[in-house]
Amino acid sequence: MSKSIIASSVSVWIGDEGVLSLEEMALACGAEVDCIVELVELDVLAPQGADATAWRFAAADVQRARRLLRLMRDFETNLEAAAVILDLLEETERLRARLRRAGLAPD
């Protein structure tokens, strides 16, 4: 069964293997290919594959890249700063989840 990832008014289909090429990833994120390459170079994304022509991105990568690009836009910041913000947000979410599982999170 195929899944659809929607980027603004564009829809990108992820096949049964659940992966996107570099070009499909850029389209799904509404970004330029160079931007996705920079995200990989900054270790924001970690695609499978030896080089850009073989890279394959999972649906979770689309979500992470979109969130980072939204942070850049909302906070009018550069890629590096948005990556730090994203890492801090994700760490906060992980810690809150651990507190909830331990029954220590306030309601």
C-alpha cells in the first residue's frame, strides 16, 4: 500500500518501500535540492545510500526537514541556528515523554 506525503499543493507518493529520492525529498519539503543536500551535510538528515544519487529518505525525514524549514521561516534564522533549535525541541519532547512514562509529568 502506498502512502502520500503532501507538501503545500504538491503530493509525492512514497512507494511500498517507504523511501524518497533526493529530488522527491526536495519536492515533498517544498525546498531546493541544494537545501536538502545541506541538511545532510549538517547531519540534520541521514539518508540511506552512499552518495546523493543513491540517497533514500524515509517519511520521518520529510517530517523533520519540514519542521526545520518552518523554524527557519518562523524565526527568520539560518539553517545552522534552526538545526540547533530543532535538536533542542526534539530533546525536550523526548524528556517529557520519559517523564510521562514514569508518571512524573504534570497534567
